[in-house]
Amino acid sequence: MRVDLFLDGQIGEWILNNVDARNVGHVITTDTRLEQYARQKDFRVILGSPRSLTFQNQPIGFSGHYHRVFPPDFLSRYSRMYNLHPGFLPWGRGYYPIFWALWEETPAGATLHEITAEVDEGPVVAQIQVPYSMADTGETLFERVREAERQLFLAHWPRIASAEPLPAVPQTGPGSCHSKAEFLALKENVSLSSLSGTELMRLIRALSFSGYSGLEVQLGDRRFDVTMKALNGR
């Protein structure tokens, strides 16, 4: 049995390093760097999004941080599709679940779930909750959530690759769901006067991630990028 892998980003590269190409039908990606890496490792690779793809798919699909939503007619081509999500569903549906966990003080973690037409609402196969504290930034929590994602993948990939059906249970509870626009509104246009001191510090922590801008604020005629960094030894 072979599985089609829909992969993007660093987790996609890690997954390619932890599977046998003989168990993979196609690697589908929107990431040109990952495309080149997969070809070097002798995977059959397709660059593009589901709406524009025509290929002979395998019965099972697996998504690891793939940057496109699967339309219902595309999902119907598979008997089962799974997704690895960096949120503790039903909390953290949609964009940037790690940020929203810190900002809204909701559960954080990683989830392996079935893919359905509703984004991040499919039945849960397994999940790991990741605790956090006031000392965490978006980056430090991200690192632990990523490790939880790796654990879920390694624990369940052999059964997925062998086409063994994985028991799954429906999601329950209100959870949360956020868009990219909501994230950008807080990051780029939040009114500082609307936040308490505690809220401001929490927002800065949630947006602190090396290589990315943090909270963007306008002071007079100048715009500043505010992040938080732990002092060595403290």
C-alpha cells in the first residue's frame, strides 16, 4: 500500500526523512524548496494545489502542514485522508494555533485527525496536549508542539502506511477557530490603549518568534517591532 503525502515547510522535510519512499505514492507540495529536496530523495513529486492537480491518486492521503484547503470533490477521491495539526483540537482550528493558545490562554498541543470538508473539524485519531507557562513565547511553545507532532507521526505512520483503519472520535466542545485576518489585526493594528499591561505582555510573548516580526506598533511617525527575549541565565 502507498500513501500520497501532501507536505510543506520544515515538518514536510522531516516527514520525508522518516518514511520509506516505497510506501509513498506521490509527494504533493506548494514549496519549491521541498519539491527539490523530495526529488533528490527519489520521491515522485507534484508541485501545485488540489484544484489544479490531475494524477492517479492512492487510496489514502496524509497532510503535514500543506498550505492549501482540500475541496470536497478532491477529498472524495480518497477512502481516508489524515492531517497533522499543531493545535489541540477543537481548540486552535484555522491559522496560527500556537499563537492563539498563548493569547487566549486555551489548550495547546498537536492532533492527528481525519480530514473532512470542514477545516480542522474531522474526527480525532490521537492528540498530545502541551503545557505552557507565562515564561513561554510563541517560539518556545512552537518547539514543544513540533516535538509532539513528530511523536504522533512516528507512532501512527506504520499503521497508516499499511492501510490499517485508525479509530477516531468526533470532536466535542466549542473549541476555537481563527483566520489569518484576525491574526494580522492583532499583530499590526491593535489599539494599545485597549489592552491592560498583562494583556500587552501576553500579546508580545505570543508574537515573539525568531526570524519573524513581533507586535507592530505606531508611535508618532515611527513604527516599531516589539518582541520578547529571555536573558541568559534568567
